[in-house]
Amino acid sequence: MWILKTLLFLVFLVAVTYFVTLNGSTWVDVKLTDTGVPHEVHLVFLLFQAFVIGAVVWFIVTVSHEITFRRAIRKLKQENADLLQEVAGLRNISLDGIETEKPSDER
């Protein structure tokens, strides 16, 4: 499985490198507001910024999901421990006070 992941990552890296070499000298105008003055930036720099912003958003979402999952697991482990303690208590109950019914010989 790791070979497939490595191969896909390598193909992605080659595609990005090819795209960057084709557009290495391209400049684009970026306007941050409607009335703002456009700023000229390299397309590669703009793509890098978009990648970094996407990676940061992905990281924040992943961390929030991980925290949620860990809370749920902790809650389930606590519930499991409580249930095991209850079962152990039920196993230790004395059966002396319980009357046993004798089966009747009715046929």
C-alpha cells in the first residue's frame, strides 16, 4: 500500500513541477477588494499561498475531528468500565435469599 501512495505522490509532484515550469514567468493581477489597486504577483507564488491556506484549513478541520473522536472514545471507555463494574457487582450478589422453584411433575 505504501508503494501505491508513494507512486501517486510522485506523479502528483511531477505534474506540479511540470505546471510550474510552464508558468514560471507568468504574472497575474490580484485585487483584494473591489476598489483596491491590483497587485502583480507571480502565478507560482499565488498558487503556493493557496496551497498553504488550504493546508492550514485542512489541519484545523482534522484536529477538530480528532478531538471529537477522542472525546467520544473516552466517553465510551468510561461507560464500558462502569458496565463492567456493574456486571462484577452482579456476579458477587449472594443467592441465599432467592427461593428456588422446584419443577412440578405435571405431565
